[in-house]
Amino acid sequence: MKKTGDELQIVYNNLQNVVEPDLIDYYIYQAKAVSMRYKFLLNCAKKLEDSYAKNPL
């Protein structure tokens, strides 16, 4: 999750610094893809946490 969070920050930084329309589109799509991956990882972590809460070691 840390790696994905860092990647998302890089994408947002790059998006703020581009002026070429094609690159703007690219970074918007990349931000959406990385955001979806981050959301997926958060859901996986939540499921693991819930599973552990129900069945601690």
C-alpha cells in the first residue's frame, strides 16, 4: 500500500506540472488507475483486519 500511495503522489505531482493536453490525459487516466488499485488494497486490508478480529491467533 505504501508503494501505491507513493506512486499516486508522484502521479498527482506530475499532473500538476504538465501542460501538454496528451500528457494531461495520460496522467488523469494513470491517477484513476492507481486510485482504483489503492482502493482495492484498502479493501483487502480491511477484509484481513476483519478476519483477524473474528479469529485472532
